[in-house]
Amino acid sequence: ASGCITSAESVLITLQSHNEVLNFLASNAVADTASQKVAVISIAPQSLASLAASISSSSSVPVTPRQMLRRLRVFCKEALGFEHVFDTTFARHVALREHVKEFMERKEQHRTGECDTALPMLASACPGWICYAEKAHPEMLPFIAQTKSPQQVMGTLVKNWMGEKWGKRPDSIYHVSVMPCYDKKLEASRTDFYNEAYSTRDVDCVITTGEMQLLAQEKAWDLSLPVPGENVTSLLTSSEASFPELIQHSGSSSGSYLQSIVEHIRSTSTIPLHLSVKQIRNVDYEEFVLRRDGSDPEGDVVFKGARCYGFRNLQNVVRKVGRESGVRVGMGAAGRMKGKAAVQKRGTRGQDKAVEKGYDYIEVMACPGGCVNGGGQSKPPGNFGIDVEGFSRDWEVTGVTLDHAPEALTAKWGNKAWTKKVEDMYWHDLPTPPASPVLAGENHMTQKEDAGKDSEIRNKMADRLLIDITDDFCRKPGSGSHLFRTSYRAVESEVVGLAVKW
């Protein structure tokens, strides 16, 4: 009973809604010029996939995530009054680069014994996982990466870097994000992401994919209708000319964090490395091992990682990390070994047999199936007795009251068949499928060469832009190396019940 929603958190969730967005836009439209804010909305690729799958299910012509982004851009500008509409894949690109950098820093610190519990590094993009760790397992916090999630990286970029380009202060920008997950509302409300100097959050309001659909319904806007130019492959957001749009990252539909580390290690290795992938318990718990080419299956392990989705698998991983690192799980900060002892204890494991090597990295997500199955995604077609966001749960138990909530919700979380459709839509037109063992540059790249070239160009553009952004920030006092990093702290939990029936 741990990653549960508290009464205080339920208030934060209900305060951020599509109604809040409508109220702001209405008041902003009639405000005098001096007090008017620039309205910006950033949309997660998982939300685009969910909306595209939802529209495609009731249309004879399938809609792609790219087309959905173009349609939402027109809707958000013409019907709602947003000035800028972005997707969040460039922010994810920045987060992935920072994530790899942080992992390599930790790996070096672990090798030299400079810090305790440096490895395994655990992913930091899932707010459900972060809430759970802060409340139930503070002893895990030193393992969690400090890299900001794509949502919060986007907040930094919009309120600071883009704001400066527009000649606007952070408090003169109203930034909305569209996410597949309710916990993203809690993430945006963290004090770490509040600018004290300007009394503003990096992300002012988070709405779910389902709430974006409600906005369209309430404005009587039909997202199934095409818009001019929706099939044009543009490297930059057409009307924004600022961020490359829909940057592709092969690996997982939850952000490809593990895959980006695996690819970096392979690309920088002076020797050929072989990747093997093994399913541990189910499709939501897979193990990735990089070995020297030609080595036996139990030797010469260079890297060992895992992809772990869903609360049950997550609990197993917490116990495993505790065992391998000499940390007493569930004992809080007092259970953590001090100094180099924990590092040394972990370091001795697996030296006799490489197969026993502990994990170096784990991509952790709280939702079964990952982010495409987030609790805020669009509902599957048909009447399954589910909520307006598409998933069955009893929100009243959590203390959260939602608009349009149906009665007597009893079915279990999610719908596997529908999640598979959203997953397939997410990978539409990508140069590589989501299959875990496939790496960029290998056989499957020939399937869609044009898409592969397009992806390579976008990634190079994104890397160049990231250099420019970092240079700009580094010239500002108080900015620099930790621009895209954050921190965590143990939280006393006032638990009122599980938000999800896992």
C-alpha cells in the first residue's frame, strides 16, 4: 500500500484538469496585452498513439501519430487559442542523452569506489515509480537516476530557453502538457519544478490523453477529419520552426531508456559486443546482457540490464536490488549501508561467475505494458464498463473525484488487446519495431530505409540543437551541468487506498 494516492495528492490531481485549461484560455483571451500569457501545449508521443488508435478504430482510414499531431495542432490553435503546439520527443531526446551521460558517470564512480550505491541505476521518468520509492522504499532513492523526465525537460526548455527566444519571462508563459498518466500531474506539482524567482511551475497544468479527447468533444471538434498538410514529413514543427518533431527512439514505447544505454555502450566499445535478451517472468520483465563476441554464455559480461514494468515486477526488482547491493529493503534510509561498504559488497558478487553479475541498469515503469497503457490514455472502443479515460478502477477509494466518472467500476486495469493496438500505433512508420533485441543499424533497418534516413537526420538535428541549448544555458549564471537533473526525498505517506487494481 505504497504508491497510493493521498488526500493531498488527490487535490493536486483534480486541480489540474481540462476545465482548468479552458478557464485559463478564456480569461487569457480577454486579458489586456500586458498581462496576456503565451499559451503552449506539449503532447507526449504515447498520447498521440492512443488518440490515433482511438480515431482509427472507428474510421475506415487509419490515422497515424504524425497526422494526429497535425490535427491537434490545428485544433489547439484554432479552437482553443494556444500559440505553440509541440510534441515532447525532442525533450525525450535531451533526457536520453542526459540519462546516458549520468549512467556513464555513475559507472565510473562505481569503478573507482567514489560513491556508495552508484549502481544499478534505476530509471527516473515514471512518476508512479518515483512516488512509490519516496513513500515505501526511500532506501532505493540513491539508485534512481536524477535525470528529469521528458515532461520536465520540456518544462525547462519552454519556460527558460524558448521563453528567452520569445522575449517572455517564465511567468508570462502558460505551459500545458498532455500525458498518458495521471501521476504526471503530481510530478508537475513537485517543489523541485517550481521557479521561486518567478512564482511559476515549469509545467502549469497536465491533462491526460482522455482529457484532451474531452476538450475536442466539448468544442465539437472532429479529430477524425484530415487537415491540410498533415501528411507532409517535416523535420521541424511546421509552424514553430524550433524543435525537430517526432524524433524516433527505437527500443521501448516507454522512452527507450535501457536501449539508449545499450546502444551507447555498443557504439563506444573497442570490441564487438553481442546482445542477448531473456524473458524473466513475463513480457513485462526482460533481462538484457551485453557480452564480448564469441564468449561463452556465462562469461565476459560487459553490461547487464533489465526492463521492468508493472507494480508486481517492480516489487521483485526492489528486493533484487536490495540483495545485490547490500541494502535492507523496507528499512528506510537507516537500512542503507554507509560509505564504500555497499559498493564493495556488490562488487564482489558475480566475480566468480559472470552470470551472477548484478544489474547495471533497470528501466522501471509502474504500469503493466508501460506508458502506452497509462491510466490517462483514451478509452478502447466499445462499452467495457470503463471510465472516460479508458481504464477500470474505483477512483472514490483513492479520494479522487473525476468529472464524468462512471459508476460501479470493477474490471481490472487496462485491456491487453487494446494496449497492443496502441503499442503498434506508437511504432507506426518507425524504422525499427519495438522488439527488444533489435538495435539500430542491424538487419531490420532495411525494412524502411527512408524512415531510417529521416530518423538519422532528425537525431543529428536534435544533437546540434542540444549543443546550442546547453551553450546558451551555460552562459547564464546559476545554470549549467545540472540543468536537466533533479533530486528526491523520503515522504511520509498518508495512504488512503490503492489507485489501481494491479
